[in-house]
Amino acid sequence: MTPPPLVSIAIPAYRHEKYIKTCLASVCAQTYPELELVLIDDGSPDDTFAVATRFLDAHRDRFRRIVLERRENRGVSANSNACIEACRGEWVHLLGSDDRLYPEKVARIQAAIAEWQLPELALVHADTDTIDADGNPHLSRHRARHAPPGPDHAAYRWLFHRNLISNPSIALRRDAFLAIGGFDPTLPLEDLDCWLRLSTHYAIGRVPEVLASYRKHPGNSLRQRQKMLGAFFATYAKFIEANPGLIPDGELKRHFRWYLRRFWRRIRKQRPGYLAAFAGALLQSYLRAPRAADYRRFGDILLKTTA
């Protein structure tokens, strides 16, 4: 009998000595037999690499191939790119070093890929549940409610409005990921930017099952929320600039107004002087579709106020 194809699991690890063993144990528990593991520690100041090394030394027989490295800190995007580049499997399951997989995750995703038989498929995702810092179930639950099950050849239509792809659940086709240039290290929202770029060239598919757990950490300050909102503006500016006319004008107007209102709610108490800019842009959004420069302008304001 022909063995199933090699599947890669890539773990860009950083400062997760408390969680890396649980993460790796969930990988070892996969029901899919043919796995390689690529783990690159991004210069963690704690014992993440040492804990991972001890665990994998005791479980080397589980994998056809293991790549375990520690490098100088370069950030999550560069480290994720390096992990995926080092993989040999056609499909790479990318996993945060504090998250965990359900035992059937890889098998279910690979079964969907085999069933769909789409050469243009580049990303498959599933649903996730959420756990807190101690591994307890979190009240919130990430379900891709508006992402259709099965393959979608125009996933940018919903990705532009909301990122419904939960990172621990994904599998990427390695050659497609590398063809679009991987994650952009200049953007804080490197994942959404990458999914949007993939969605304009390839199909994205969803398996409507909970197959992974995303770990939610405490500490979401006002400053962090403002910075994240600024990152959304910057990501959308890049997408609109690269894909003129792809999103209909009416949709762009509604999208921009929604984000403008979020902008004003975040900034009105600290920076009331931006009322005129906010009001002017809001009025203008009824007269014409926003441009990339409009998104970039308000993203820059938010990022400057958090600097």
C-alpha cells in the first residue's frame, strides 16, 4: 500500500516555555502518520528551546524528519517564513507555539484536500475553540460563521470585511505561499495580509469542524487596540492599492465608514482635535469610494498616537 504523502507541521516558537510542551504533545498525538516537524525558536529569552529539545529528543520516532533550530530574533513574520521554507511537504500546517491541535486535525484537513482535488487550492482552514492562559475553555469561540464550507475561489469578499481564518486551524500549500512572497514583515497584521493576497490568486477552503485550540492571553489595553486598528487600516490600504476595482465602490464606502467610526471611538478622548478630519472623511465617503490613501491616512494617525 502506498503511504500517505508527507505533511509538514511548522512551529515558529517564541517565549512560550510554559506552553511549548503541550503544543508539541498535540502534534505527536495526530492520527495522521506521515509527519515532519520544523520548529525554529526566534531567540526566546526563556527556556522555550530547551523544553522543546528535551521533548523532541524523547519523541523522535514519531516524525519522519525533524528540523529544530534556534536563531537570532527576527520577528514572527520572518520566523514563520523561515519555518515554511524549511519544510519539505506539499502542505504545511502552521501552528503557534502556545496553541494546540485536536488529534484528528491534520487527517481531517488532508482528507478534505484529497476530496476536493483542486490544484488551485492554497489554504484550508477549520474552526477553533478558545482556551485561556491556563488551558481552560474560554467563553468566546472562533467559528468562521460567514466563510462558506468547502472551497471558495473569491474568499477576499469576506476576508476584506472580517478575518474569519483562525491561525491554529490552517494548512498552507507551500509553493503557493512562497509564490506570493510569504508573510510581509513590515505589517503587524501579516496573517490577514497574506490570506488576502492568497485569495486573489488561489482558492481557500473551510472544513466546518473544530480542529484546534487558540490560546487567548490577558492584557488587551486601549493602546494595543488602537495599534491593532491602525494595522487594519494599513492592511486594507495595501490590498486596495494592489487590487483596484476588485471591491465594488458601494462596499468600499460602507467598509470605510464602519472603520472610521471605530477610529473615532478609539481616539476621541485622547485626540479630540481629529474631529474635523474624521467628520470630513465620513462626509466624503458618501460622495466617492475611499482610496488606499484614505485608509493609510487614518492608520498612520492611530499608529502615531500609540508610538
